Amino acid sequence: MCLGVPGQVVSVDGLTAVVDFFGVRRETRLDVIDEAVAPGDYILNHVGFAIRRIPGGEIAETLALYETLLAEAGSDMMADDVRGEIEAAGARLEPTAPGLGGSLGRGGREAGP
Amino acid sequence: MTPATLAAEARKLRFRDPGKARDLTSRLESLCEEVGRERISVMHVCGSHEQSIAKYGLRTILPRRLDVIMGPGCPVCVTDMPEVDEAVLLALDGHLVATYGDMLKVPGTAMSLEEAQARGGAVEVVYSAAQAVELARREPREVVFFASGFETTAVATAAVALADPPANFSILSAHKYIPPVMEIVAEMPHTRVEGFLAAGHAATITGARLFERFVERHGIPVVVAGFEPLDVLAGLTRLVEIIRDGTPCVANMYPRCVTDEGNRNALDQLWRVFRTEGGQWRGIAHVPNGNLRLRDAFAHVDARRRFTIDLERFWQSSPPRLTQLCICGDIMAGLSAPTDCTLFGRECRPEAPVGACMVSSEGTCKIWHQYGGHPDL
């Protein structure tokens, strides 16, 4: 899939970052991103790897777009793909603030590249 | 979704600026008239583009003479049956095969990985290459990562190959490289494709400049576009504008994500680990340079070199199945629509797929099955 999912970097440890994806914290690899990232930055995750740092001016619009997608009722292919991308970002860590996190269950989705 | 709700969806066009959508469609309409031909066909090569087009019912508001076709943009769908067979054999031979979830149901010559699992083969779904490596660290057995996806996804596989994985980890690469198959489609004798829409996030890594050589060779324009309905409309408008002007070029309509050069760090890793090789894409053709295979320096993580995979023996005992009737190849080449297939929605359904296009959420057939595809309004 080509959508990827944006998230906010919480902490960085070498090539691994803890990233908050709409209230779900997961580990994302930093092997292939071409800029240094720091806590507070936003990245785009694809199959468990950060592929791009989202420039400051685009963060609000990008997040709004994905929130609209994730708020979709029932089963939706695009929303499921985004949830799959969140799954791809490694082990689930402790839950964070309430938000869209509650609706991010696997919901029978099958992971895809 | 019924045609009526699809049309309502299209009118609503849940993007933030319906006015801009209206402007774009009327601009597109007049551009198509200026081109003057009865039919203008363009192709996109991205499952997410098709999802967006189908979900928002864009085909119901596009000019009637503009045909937007989904090409071979689903990596799962173009995975060739012998590649699935290799993974099936390794699983049946007692190795643990880790793979992305939508590879499970993809039909092989004799069986899918899911069926191999039912026969005692060890198959585990992972969401990322990194998870496959973690699995190998926990497992005493050999863990083979059956890796599918285009170059964007191959980058993740390259990263784990470079990060010193455990000795019991190997990679069975079914990765594919998109630019060469665009050449194949452009050269097909019956091709009607006058322009390509390239996928935004894939180009985040490869960069828009990647397509310049294709444009020079084939005189067919390429426009990089995002996946939002407005992004798709803007991409199509620019593409038809270039077709009207008759001066083929690469245009980047997704500059907020895509640069000319792409992600250099990712590309460097990709090409250190992989090289291109010719190979069959399911239902399409032999595609020169279309497969990404591990370089010699990575033979130690290459499942094809680590294990003996005797496909001939396997095939002798495997009768071919219903897949012979499947027209996935023609659909991905843009020559047929899912609704042209006699199996579509009958013998071939998402829960019981015959062809790979019905398996993946990026497959044209599955997307049309869910959203209705091209309603006749």
C-alpha cells in the first residue's frame, strides 16, 4: 500500500524511535529516513520504517486528512490500510492519551506491503 | 455501495474544498474537449489511487471521454505463481515463512500459503520486515521472510538485510520494480495509454526524476500525484493538459511530499542490497529488469541460495486450477475491466479469490467488488 501513516516522535534511541500514531505508541525504525529526527518531529511511516520527515507547515493538514480517514465508520479499505501501517510500526507500547486510539483495533484487516 | 450512494459520495467529495473540486473537473472537461479525441486513456499504477478513485466515485464526475485505468499497481497481484510456490515449498519443508498478510491467500500453482499452513506448513503474518527479524531472533528454526512489494517496500527489506540479521534469517524476494513494467505497458501492441499517473508516496523515495528516462523513450507523460481525491483530480488535470500540449514531460503534482531526487539514503540502501533482473509478472509478461533480487554480497540472506527449492518436482504433482480462466493479466494491462471477467463476484470473491487481483486490498477486482468500481449512471 502507498498511504503510509504520520506520527509524532516521542523518543529516539539509535535507529529506533517511539512514535505516537493517533494515540497508539509504537516503535518505528529510522534506518532509511534521510534526515535526523528529534522528539516532537512528525514522520511518515511505511511498513514499520520512517520514510520521510513531515515539514512543519504540512503537519496540521496531513493529520486532519488522516483523522478524517480513520473516523470512517465500519470497514473501509483506506482506513484499514492506515491501521495496518500503524500495526507495522513494531511492538505496541503503553497506551497514550485517548483519541482515535480506541478505534485502531485490527478489525480483521490483513497486513499488506 | 450502490451507484446512487456512490454518486452522492462523489457530489459530497469529502475533501476540504468542494469548490476546488468543481473547478478542477470543469477544467478537465474543457481540456478533454480541446484534445478532441473520442477517448483519452490514462493509467495509474497504485492501489491507493484506485481506492481513492473508487471510494469517492471519481469516475462518475470525470469527463465521459476520459478513461482512467488501473495498471499493474498491486505488488501482491503481480507476484508470479512460481514465487508463491517457492514460499509454499519452504513452509512445507519445515521452515517458518514470515510474510505480509495479503500474501496468505494468493494462489500458487497448487496452493496458497494459507493452504500450506492448513497442511502443517509454518506460516506467520508480519507487518514489517523488522518483525520478521525479531521472529528469527526468538525462533530456533530457519525463518524465511517472503518479501513482496514495489521499490518503496523493498527499501525496508534492504534495511534489515544491512542491519546484520541473525544467521537463521533469510529473504525470499518477490519485490518488483515499477518503471520497467510501465515500459512494457507502453510497448504493448494494443496499448491505449496516453499518460501515467505515478504514485505519490512511492515517489517520495524514488523521486520524480526517476520517470524522465521513461518519458524520453516513450513520449508518454508521467504526473506524480497524491492519493487524496483532490490530489488525484489535480494530477489528472495536469496529465490531460500535457497530452493536449503534445509536449510529454514529468510533472510533480505532489511537491509537498515528493522531491526530484527522492530519499537518497533509502535509495542507497535499496541498490546496495538489490539488483534488477528480468522475470515474469503474473498475467502480464516477462518484464526485463522488473524483479528486485538480492546481490551476490547478500547471498548469505538469500533463501534461493541457502535452500534447494525443487519446483519441478512440486509442479509434477500439482494439477492447475480455476486460475486459467482468470483475466487478471488483461485487467492489469488495462485491456479489460473486472466486470469483463466471468469469474468476478461469482466463483471469485474476496473470501474465496481465484485471481490475485481479488486478494489484495490494492487489487482492482477487490476494490471494485467493495466500492462498485465504474457504475453506469
